[in-house]
Amino acid sequence: MDLSVVILVEILYAVASLILISAGLAVVFGMMKVINLAHGEFMMMGGYATITAVNLGVNVFVAMLVIAPLIVGLIGLVVERLVIRHLYGRLVDTMLATWGLSLLFIGLATMIFGNTTTGISTPIQGFAVGSYQINGYNFFIILVAILLVAGLYLVLKTTRAGLIARGTMQGADMASALGYSPGRVYMATFFCGAALSGLAGAVIAPLVGLAPTSGGAYIAKAFITVIAGGPSLIAGLLSSAGLFGVVSQVFTFAFSNVIGEVALLVAAVILLRLLPQGVTGKLFKGRL
């Protein structure tokens, strides 16, 4: 019984982690069709923003949930205004530009923070379940992922801003004819995607050592999750993260962490072979 509880918590944690690291990319790539290869570096900057704020005496939860998303969102806003807005509809050029940005951010982070690993301790203590130990911070990550998905759904489904954003992504010319500026909508959407990436990096920072190159550890998983999810933002994110999280953790418990990572990649290859348009391209058409 105790082992079953531990396995369930770890599976929920794996699913929540995939949702967190993929949400920002899902907004930018899924809605705007912008391939942001600097997504991992946005997460890395969120982690550094959190660590810096905590070292300056800011409460760790304020640093993670407010300061880091705001700072990274503002950086994303500058990136969109200076670079991305000139490249909409040019996928290859966008890939090259964001790849260059990722190298720039890594270099700047190395200059500022050094090429060493740093971090902060988890603000929530672990506890015992029978003879097993569970990291209490995992529950916080699960809670943040739930609130994030619920918030995205409410904003996109029930608010005027969400309706305008969805409408602009589907038909910029029609939105412009109705008096809305597609450029401003794209700018706001990229800001939100960058802020979500910063939030993910901030929340995960207490669990991992942070270095300027840490973003590379997340970019592949994020793209796999978003692409496998298909065209629907929230339904795709939940379905692919749920599937890959379960597969990864089951194989991790049965064999090792490395086998779990390999199993995730194999599951992604099989899924995209069977469903080239992703899960929601076939099973949940029309869902948000």
C-alpha cells in the first residue's frame, strides 16, 4: 500500500513536471506557430531570477510565482519586439534566430553567474510514508500544474482577451478587420509564453542544480510533449504529458531513470508514427 502511494505521487509529479516545462512552449508554438529554440534558456533565466531574488532576501514563493515569471516575461517581450515580430511565418528563420538567442543567453548567464552549478533548497520538507520517503515539494509542483492548466483554460475559454488571442491566431486578417491589432496580440501572447517558461524554471529550480546550460535538459521534452499533443493547446498538453509521465515513471521504477527517459522517447516515436498529427489531431478534435 505504501509503495502504491509513492508510485502514484511520483507519476503525478512526472506528469505535472511535463505540463510545467511544456506550457510556455505550447502557448508560443501551439498558438503562434513560432519554433522557439530558446525555450530552455527562458526556463534557465527563471531559475536564476528566483535564486537571485531569494539571495536578496525575497520570500521564495514570491520569487518563484511573481518575480521570475515577470522578469522572464519582460525579457520575452523585448525579444518579440526586436527579433520575433520580423519573422512570423518564416519557420526556418525563426529557428535560426531563436537558436542564436539561446547561445546569447547562455553566454550572458555564464558572464554574470559563472560556469558553476548553483541552487536553493526546497522550501517544503519531505515526509515518510511507511518505510518510504516522499519529497513534500512534489505536491507543490502538482498543485502549481493544476492551477496553471485551470488558469489557461479559464483565460482562453471565458475571457475576452483569450477569445481575441485565439481568433487572431486563427485569422489575423479577420481580427485586423474587426479593429484588433495582430501585432499587439502576438506581443502579448509571446509575453505570456515567456512568463510561463520562467515560472516553470523557477518552480523546478529548488529541485535541480542550475547552470547556464541547464535549459538544454528541458527543450527536447517540451517539444516532444507539445508536438505529440497536437493542435489543441490544453487537451493536447494534458493528454501527452499524462501519457509520457506515466510511461517514464513506470519504466523508472521498474528499471532505472535512464531507461525511463529512453522509454519516454520511444513512446513519443510510436505515438507520432500512429498519430502523425498528435493526440488531439485524431482523438480530441475541436477541443481547446
